[in-house]
Amino acid sequence: RDRDWRGLCSGERRRRVVLPTYPFQHKRHWMEPRAEVPVRSVALERQKDPADWFYLPSWKRTVPPRAAVAAPLRWLVFADARGLGDALARRLTEAGHTVHTVRPGDDFRAADDGTYEVAPARAETYAALLAALTEGGARPDRVVHLWSVDDAGGALEDVESSQDAGFFSLLFLAQALGGQGAGGPVHLTVVSTGVQSITGHEPLQPAKATLLGACRVLPREVPGLTCQSLDVEPPEDGAALERAVARLLPEVLGPAADGAVALRGAWRWAQDFEQVRLDAPAADAAPRLRERGTYLITGGLGGIGLVLAEHLARRVQARLVLVARTALPEPAEWEGWLASHGEEDAVSRRIRQVRALEALGSEVRVFQADVADLARMEDVLRRARECFGELHGVIHAAGIPAGGLAQLRTRQAVGDVFGPKVRGTWVLHTLLRDTPLDFLLLCSSRTAFTAEPGQVDHCAACAFQDAFAHWRATQGGTPVVSLGWDTWREVGQAVSTALPDAARGMREGMLASALSSAEGVDVFERVLAQLPAHVVVSTQDLPAAIARSATFLQDLMGSSEPEAAQAPGAAPSNLDEVEGALADIWRRLLGIERVERHENFFDLGGNSLIGLKVIGEVKRRFGVALPVVALFENPTLGAMARMLAHPEQEAPKHADRRGRGAKRREQMQQRRQPGR
């Protein structure tokens, strides 16, 4: 007889289960542990003596590389307005290579003579460029990008506009290359002027330095891509132009390798790092901090900002101007707020922290402002002077956590990260250039050189701060220090930022060698005693840490476990088999017991780092190299299986694919990013 299913299942939650339309295959389906980054990627010794934690970026003389290119290659040259790119293209063409040039324009255009135009600020025009080149059999083997061989201005608006021809152009180019999947290795040489300080006398343009972040991080994320930054002196006339091309040819024809190189006069310089000892200040040394001095801290209610504020309060009972993005109630309302809100309330916690500073003897004023807002910061400085008189020092600790592979970053997401560190630094320079400060300390990061994946915008923003400090050193006036902090263990972005499970092992290893708050204060005092223009803090050997980061992609997408290995020629051949094999990969990497055809990778706990692991497994299992965007455009098990089984049917037209993919990537990123 009929059963009362509603009564039997009352109160239960139901799920729709998609059943296979083929006989069940007898196959082992044990749930494997969730995959993590191999431990070997994080095993570096912590140096015991804090005096040995300091590194100065330096340069060493090297000889030009020997030409590594024998057969003719396909080249893409982003030509500059000075003519260096055109002259280089002619020389390469004369040597038998196939060369296409690209110039900035309003949209994508292809001319009959093999030249192209793209809109520097529009990612879709770079995708159209790569699609046209690939369709014509001219996908490049080597790319030379010379759009940063120009004269960037020194105004605030120039700092922002120069990003289109530099950082964003490189980001969008890498996205276009990565979006095509495997297509052979590509070596990118990024030629610039005014980015690197070698002699201490050359004219510097720090706004361009964000391109270094792209050069350092993109090869960590895009399979098959290598990138070298090459800073040159601007050619002033025709004879100098020809000499510059002659110097440039061995560099672009040399071995495909990452790194930073600079050409100055007759010499070639490669970037290196010099370990230096910074001893603790002697007890009888002249103090850098003034008793009852006035100090402004941006990011003043953040982790590092508050630790340094507490140190200033304990040490000299400083008068503190704390600038934060989050507003606090008026002091007269604090008691009522604390009484009506719980202990875990974020505003209540900040109120208690400010009161703790006051209990140490400091006078504290908290102002709500975005450091990137020129008018708002001008008002903050006016009010601070009304309260305490002139400032004696500034600590710029404001920052927004980065997060997400370069393939998925949008202009808005990058702009959020650039705001406090790039525009904010220039706002402080604009407003304080005539104020005789004892110091302006910029909280940069070791990430500018270790260039961890997922940090392309943060790395770029820190590279700007480093270059800005070098530039200010040539201008005289207030000592400006760019302090490249190592990770902090108890506070800071590495602790507060949510990381995917695939990176859990990496974070644990990173925090094991990170700075405690007390060690951070000690580092601050040592740096303040010396005031170097730029110093990097690393509790581990810095060159070794950089080398470790360079293997991240290989570690993440490396050889699969024995049970996942697939014999040649045994790849699944029909949709059902593809879906079953793909489900095995998803289950193992996501650490789940079952996955259904309609379920979404990201709803199941996936993210871009696990996605890279999936792509590596798919390549070994199916022999197909997928672009990173494949998971965002085909996020369900069924959609991805259809793409693998019938790529010729599932591949949408390029323009439609690009539009839908960008929209989905943005939506997924908003869903997966932690709140800010």
C-alpha cells in the first residue's frame, strides 16, 4: 500500500540526487585527505639573532647574456613613443624573426601591415589581440613590452594614469595569455626607464615601479611564462637610440629567465641582496623619538599600527593621531556604547584599545579618513595641528589585504589595494613635503621580493613604496624609510586574511618563522636608529625565501599521488567516464565524500588555489591543459566534464566567452573573498 512519505520524513532536509544513467562501475571511492601545499615549500630555518634579519637590495656587475635564440621566433613588441621598440622590431625582422608591434589606442584594431592597437586600460582588447595572433598562427614566443619607456609626470594624477601603460597592461596581457591555456612557453621582457636606483643619481619615476610586482608574481602563477624586468637609460637622440638597441638585443635574445636587470652606461647590473647587521640602539644613543612628540599613524587601529602606537605610548608618552577607515563614536558616547554592546563588538574593542593607550600616558585623537582621499587627509592634518601642533613623525601602516590569482583580478580589486599604498603614499607626500618631519616610515612588505602567488597587487603596491623611498632619498628633506616587513605572527594581514585550505600548510610554516609583536617593536627601533631608505626584514635567508616562492606553482601542480596516476592512452573517452574521473579529482582535493553533476566547485569549498591543483590533475589525467578561468566559466561538475569530453562543442565564441567569464569570475571572487 502507499506509504505516508511526508509523515515519515517530517522535519528532514531533502537534497536532489542526480543518478547516473549508466551501470555503476565498481571502483574505489575512499575519501582522501584534503590536499595541502607540500611541506618542503615552507621549510626554511629561522635566523636566531635579530640583528641578522635585515637585507638591503643591491646590485652586482654581470656580463651580457649569450644569445639563446637560434631558430626564428614569433615576437610581439609593445612599441614606445621614443622609437626604441620600432628600432628593435626592425633589427629582429632583419634577423629573420616574425615581429608584430602593438601601440596604445582606443580599442582593438588590426592593420594589414601586422601592427595592432589595444586600449591599455581595457582587458578585453588584450584578449582580442591574443585571439587574433593565435588564429593567424602568430601566438608569440617572446614579448617585449616598452610602454614604460617614457617620461611619467610627478603629479598625483600622473601616478595613477601611468598604471594603465605599466602594471595594468602587463596584468591584462598575462590574463590573455593564461586564458588561452597551454600554448607553449612565453618569455616577457619588460623594458622601463626610471624604475631602478643603481647609482643614486639617475632620475627616478616611482609611479612606474608597480610593474615590478607584475614581473615578479606573474611567472609564479601563469604556467609557461617567464618575465625579466630591464631598466635602461632613456635614449636622448638617434645615435643613443641605436646604441640602446644594440644593448637591448642580447637581453631579449638571451635565455628565458626571471629576474631584474639594469643597464647603466657601459655596464650591466643584476639585482642582489646584501645582508646587513642592524644592532639594537645603544643605551646612551641619542633617541630618535621625542618625549611627548606628536606622531601620526595611518592604519592606526589596525594590527601593526596599534602595536607601534602602544610602543610610542610606553616609550615617550607620545601624542598620537590615529587615522582609520572605520569611525568611532565621539568620546562622550563611549560609555554608553560599551554598556549597550557586547565584548566582541569591533567598535567596543577599538574603544578599549584607545583607552589603553591613554592609560599609558598618551593623548590620543582618532580621525576617520581614507588615506587616499587628498581633501579628507588635508582636513585631518589641519585638525591634528590644532590639537597638538606640528607633527614630528609619520608611520604609514594603512593597507588592504590582497587576495586572488592575477588571472582573476579586476581593475576595481587592484584599485582597492593600490589606494592606501600607492595613492595614499603620494597623498602624504603632497601634504607633508614642506613639513620638517624626523621621519616618514612606510610599512612595505617582504612580499615585494618574495612575490607569493595571489599577491600581485600587494607586491606591486609595495614595490611602489620601495621606489618612492629611493626617490625621496635623492630629493633631500625628511628621511623616508620603506620598511619591508616580514610576516607578523599575532597581528597583520597574514593573520586576519582568510586563506584557502590548500594553503593551510604554507601559512602554518610562514607563521612559525614570523615576527612576534615584541620582535616587531625591536625591528622598528633598530630601523629607526639607522633610517636606511629601504630595508627588507626577513627572519629567514631572504634569497632562499625568494627561491622557495618561485617553486610555488610547481609544488601546487606537481606530480599527483600514485593512485591518481594514469597510464598513457588510458584517458576516459566518453562523457560518463570523464565525469566519473573528474568527480574523483574533485572529491579528493575538496575532501568531500560525494559530488553531484549539478554542484558548483566554489559552493563545495573550492577556491583559486585548489582550482590550480584541479587543473594540474586534469592535465595529467586527460592530457588537456586548461586555463585558470576554466573553472569560473564551467563551475559545475557536469559543465566541466562536457568541456573536457566535447571541447569543440562547448567552446563558446570568443567575445561571449570573455564576457560571461569575466562576470562569473567577479561574482565568484566576491563570494569567496573575506569581508574587508
